[in-house]
Amino acid sequence: MSEKITAQRDARLSMCFSAGIILYTLLTGAFVLREVVDNPRTDDAEVFANFIGIAPVVNGPITKLLIADNQLIKEGEPLFEIDDRPYRFSLVQAESELDALNGQMENQQRTIASLVSGVDVARSGAVSSEANVNRASASIDQARADVSNAKAAVDKADAESNYAFNNLHRLEPLLERQFVTIDQVDQARTIASTRAQEAKQARSQLALAEAGLRAAEAQGKQAEATLMQTRHQVSQAANSITTLRPLSAQLSGKQAAIDSAQYNLEHCKVLAPFDARVTNLTISQGAYVRAGEQVFTLIDTRVWWVIANFRETQLQHIKPGMDADIYVLSHPDLRFKGVVDSVGFGVIPDADLIGKLTTGLPDVQRTLNWVHLASRFPVRVRLNDPTQDYFRLGESAVVEIHGERSALAKR
């Protein structure tokens, strides 16, 4: 009887133990599932950093190579130097051409000043010619007045002469009849002769006045011709003045040549644009480099990221700004802190699922998939204050995101 009771007790204990194990397994599974949901984790991640290819701006042989492969450098440190002699010569030549152009402009300015002085002289001559024309016009007017006065004097003398001769002709017949005396006739004859002489003298004065008028008119025409000539000289002198525009227009081109030569000369020394790690250095001193051709690579060590690929079912629990723990496989015992920077919104579609999009109709593959794999999207996690010696571009990593519940717990 006691053996039966013992067996029943052992059976109950076994059932309780089995139930406990099952319950523990369920609780553990629920806790793990909750942790996986709240704190997504993936080992499909790689360390990433920005990198650029260093390519020279100018052509030439490398005279100094100041770095080594995988060397850590600081911003502004020299990387290598290119033979700068051709570019220094180009700069000297460009500066010489600018100086020559400035000399030409100075000479041209002196020439322009001389031509301007010639214009001023021609204008002074024109003013003098205008004064001569005005004086000639006044002389013509005076001569015309003299001619008018002389004509009036001739008319008056002719009238008086005619009167004297008529009076003489009246007195001569009366002398025979003794109505007048001989003295009266002689006096009348003398007066007639005097009046005739005065008339002749008045005509001479008229001829002289007319000659003076003709001379004044000739001088007026000459003065007008001289004035016209001086005006043409002023116009010709003004038109002969050159400008600095053709030379000054070359200044910008000469200065641009200097700037370009200076730019090329400065780029003969290649400096590090930021704190970086040198990699893929496969050249040596003496190698000829060409502008735009990459010679080695610089990895930007200022900021490091981890690109972690999470399943699309986990993305709803990942938001920018969440904290993250990062482990790199080269140092699995070290934990690095990071923050979610962004969550990817696109990957290349799987051609086995949607087919190919062509110009005609979509090419959908006839496949039978028993298992549908979730797509993975990249999540960029930025490292906080990374130690540069611990990270390499492309290194494998494990990322764990502290989800919303962790954020609420911190609050």
C-alpha cells in the first residue's frame, strides 16, 4: 500500500515539474519575444563612413609624398606636392602681361591728354574765328554806311553842281544885255566849277567807300571760311581722340589669367580637407598625376555610422532619435553607444516577386514560394564619440535598438 502511495506522489511531482518547465519556457519565450519586439536587434550590419577620392586639380609629377597608407591625418595637413614650376612661370607671365597692359593704358592716357589739348586749341581758334567774323560783319556794316553816305554826298554835290551850272547859263545871256555884271558871271562860273569839282570829289569818295565795302565783304568771307575751317579742325580733333575702352576691357581677362595661375599654383600643394584615414595608396613620389584622376582615398573619421538591415516587421518599433548599442566583431567585448539617425524608405524590388517592369507589359515570374521572406530596410545609426582606432569601413557589427518602452522607462 505504501508503495502505491509513493508512486502516486512521484507521479504528481513529475507532473508538477513538467508543468513548471512548460510554464517557465512559455514565460521565457514571452519575455524574449517582448524584448525582440521592444528592442530590435540584428547582426546584419556594417560600419560605414563617408569617403572621397583625392584627385589633383593640376597635372604634374609628385615631388613630395608626405603620407603613408592607412595613416591617420588631421585637417589641413599636407598630403603631397606637385611640381609647381610651370604654374609659377604661368603666374609670372600673367602678372607681366597685366603690367604691360597697365603701361599701355598709361601711354594711351598721355596720348588722350595731348589730343584733348589739341581740341582745346582748335576750340580757341574757332572762338577767335568767330570774333573775326563778327568784326568783319561790323566792318561790312560800316562800309555799307559809308557807301550810303557817299552816295548821299554825290547826290547833293550833283544837285549843287547842276544848280550852279543852271544859274551860270541863266546869267550868261543877261551879260550881253547888261542885266548883270561881268563879276557876277565870273562868280557864277567859279561857283559852277567848284560845284563840279565837289561832285567829282564826292564820286571819288563813293568809289572809295564801295571799294572799302568790297574789301570788308571779302574779309567777311575769308573770316567765315576760316571759322568753318576751325570748326572742322575741332570736329576732326574731337573724333581723333581715342578711348581706353579697348584696353580697359582686357583688364578683367588679364586679372582672370592671374587668378587662374594663382589658383593652379596653390593647388600644387594638396591638403587634407578634414580629419581622415588614408587608404588605397598605390602611388609613390615621382608619379605623374593628372587633374581629376583619383590617386587614393580618404575615409572621413569625424562621423561614423552603422548601417543595420532590419526586417520590415521591426521597422514600426524603430524611430529616429532612439538610442542604440553597437558591437563590432573585432572588439565584441566593447559596447558603443549610438542614436538612430534615419530609417530607409526604399530598396531594390525583388525581381522574383514582382517581375521586371519593361516598356511593354510587366514581366511577372510564375513561381511557387512556400516561404515568404521579409524584406530588410537599412537603418542608419550614428555613433556617439567613436574611438577611431576601433572602427573600419565595412566592418561587421551587431546593433540593438532601445525601443519605445525603453525610452518611456528613461523618462
